[in-house]
Amino acid sequence: MCYKRYLSLSRRKISFFVAPLLITSIIFIIYQISIFVQISDGYKKANFGLKLVRGTHEQQARFYEPNSQNKFVCIRSLEEIDFKMVNDDYCDCLDGSDEPGTSACGNGMFFCRNQEHFPKSLHSSMVNDGICDCCDGSDEWKNEVLLHNFDIVLQKRMHKYHPPCPNVC
């Protein structure tokens, strides 16, 4: 009889501690999920309104905004050119920073966003060269076929595609 009473009391003690712990854990998990959702929504909203120049990274966006005279200031050589001359397929800056989305400058770099995949940078000579180097095809934005098209089976085997580029991210 005494043992049953002790066992009953012991179960009450356990349920007295387990129930609040379980409730606290559930509340904590719900709180963490809500924080995660708020952060991811804030990130999407912050990047959604950002208009980037083709071939640039989000961290470079501040360099690719026109100044008060609607001019672009070359990033390293500090020359000033009209903003409409950015990505016009003619290298106006000595440092090549005015052509991030074309192959006009020999010293430029193109940034592949590769949606939901690993982003990467390419040498500007690989832009619009007839071979899809970015998995999202963003480096072949002209969709010009410059090379003899191999059949799709061979392209898949080589992991090198010709325009129009499929999204293989």
C-alpha cells in the first residue's frame, strides 16, 4: 500500500516537471520557427527591390548607382562616364568596371547568381561566347549560337550547353 502511494506520488512529481518542460520546449520551437520565417522574409524583401546591373554581385550594387550628375564612377580608375554607357559592350573605363555583363573588357569579371546554387565569378571573355558557363545560363544573355550545336545528349554528357541555356542549377 505504501509502495503504491509512493509510486503515485512519484508519477505526479514526474508529470509535474515533464509537462511544463514539454510545453516550454514546444513554445521555444514555435518561437524559433517564427524568427526564422521573419528573417527569411526580410532577406527576400531586401533583395527583391534591389535592381542590379547585369553581371554584378549584390555587394557591388553600391558601385553601380548613378551619382547626382547621372554618371558612373569607374571603381578603380575613378573615371566618370555617362551611366548609359555601363554594359554597352564597349570598354570605357581603364579598369573594365563599366562592363560587368559583357565581354568588351579583357580584365572584367562576370558574376553568376546561379539561383539556389553556388554563385561564381567568370572572366568576362566567357560572357556570350556560345558556351553556358553559369548553371542558370545568365552568362549567355544574347542567346547567340556561335558554335556548331552538338545534340543535347552530348551536351548533357559534357556538362557544357549551348544557347539557349537550360537552367541546370
